[in-house]
Amino acid sequence: MGEKMRTIGYLCPACRKQVIRDRSAFALAASGAVVACDCGKSTLTVDAEEQRFRLSVPCGVCGGEHTAVMDAAHLLEGKGVGLACPQTRQLCCFIGEPYEVEREMERLSLAVDKEVAHENGGDLFVDSVIMHEVLSELKEIAARPHGISCSCGSEKYRMEVRPTYVDLVCADCGARLRIEAATDEDLDRLCCNWTLQIRGK
Ligand SMILES: [Zn+2]
Ligand SMILES: [Zn+2]
Ligand SMILES: [Zn+2]
């Protein structure tokens, strides 16, 4: 019978590679773990304490380092747990069954790549299908009576289209409303709105 394994994954803040390592549950419970990226610039540590673990996680999302305390049972049993970056709310570390951890890490890499494209302001739409849908939904909202307005009273606005979002900018007061346009959830969120209002000055 094989030993029960747990997989630990995080995204290296230095080189942005996925770091995914297996540890036996037995070894984890006994002495914790140190997981390092091949680039040598980041290390995740799991310290075993009585009935719990203390984790120190390099965060590939915000670039910081986060600490957390977790029940031993939580970390050693079940499909898996994720740790969220307190800055961005994005999950930045996963521990659990290999398949779950790999899947979540793929998702995380994608999300972070989108974020980087966003910061770089490239003119490539990360997900052009979503962007297309978002733009046509905005067009529909704009066609409704008072569809897009500003709380300053203006109904004149311009659109600034970026790779992962669209800004609606009030032509009178300059206030902005950001419409995220990178994921299916962004589209769902937009479609919930019958009208949109920019919070004006
Ligand atoms: Zn690295
Ligand atoms: Zn973080
Ligand atoms: Zn305004």
C-alpha cells in the first residue's frame, strides 16, 4: 500500500513558475516541510506544531509573504485547502490531493497572467470572447433609458477599452466606473445590471 501523499503548490513571486511538490502525510505531520522553487528565490515552509501547522507562503499574486495557522486535520485530510492572499483575496497556495492542487494552480497561473497583461497595458485582449460579450452588453445597457449615467447628473461618457477591463468615464466630471472584462464571472456580473451609474464627483 502506498503512503498517503499531500501535494503543496504555490506560485513563485520571483520567477512566476508553479511550484508543486509532494510530501507524505506522515512526514508532514512529523516534521513539516520546506518547499523551494527551482530558481532558489522563494521558499514555502510548513512548521508542524501540536495539532496544527504554521505556514509561511511566498505569494505569487501580490509578491508578499503570508503566514497562516491551519488545523492539522485540515491540511492532512480531504481534497484540499487553499490559502487566500489577504491583499487581493486571490487564493495563492493549495495543499491537498495532487489532482486538485494541479487544477487550482493552473487556474491561479491564468488569473495572475491576466493581471500582468492588465498592468502592462498591452493591447491584446486576454480573452477576446469575453471582451466582445462585455462590449455588446454595454451597448445594450447604453441603449436603455438612462442606461449609463453619472451621479453628477451627466449622461455623457466615453469608453476606454483595455485588455482586461473597460472604463466608463463621465464626460462632465471625469469619474470612472471600471467594468472588468476578463472572466465569465465578470460578464455575469455585468449582465445583472439593468443600468449602470458612474459614481460622480
Ligand atoms: Zn522561482
Ligand atoms: Zn499576497
Ligand atoms: Zn459625472
